[in-house]
Amino acid sequence: MAKAVRLAGKLGLSWNRAVNFQTGNSTGTVAHGIYCAPKDQWLPREDAPKCCSRQTRELNVIEQGGATGLGELNLVACQ
């Protein structure tokens, strides 16, 4: 919970997704492709499985400067 609260208000650490709530899902399994983080989305290193590709890359120098400005030192980006 503390991590969610810490990250919730920081720009650049959330992503939009279009979800059709009319589509049924009787399996109870989350449809990863609907909710996953897109390419180049920043997220904490331990959240790599949330990337659509399920892979990350290190932030480039400019991105790392932005992350540092947010007070986040351990971010990666989705591939």
C-alpha cells in the first residue's frame, strides 16, 4: 500500500488504458494485454512483469534525470 500511495501522484508513473467493460471475462484471470504498461513506460524495477513485453530496459540519461527529479532512483522503462 505504501508504494502505491508514494507513486500515485507522480506524473510519468501511470498509464492510460482503454477497457471495454461490456466485454465479459468468466475466467477470473486478468487480461494482461488490456492492463499492461506500454513501451517506454517508467515503473519500479520490481514491476517489470506489468510491462506488455514483460521486459524492461535501463532509463537513458534524460529519463534518469526526470526520474531523479521525481525522487525515484530505481526506475526502469518497459521495452
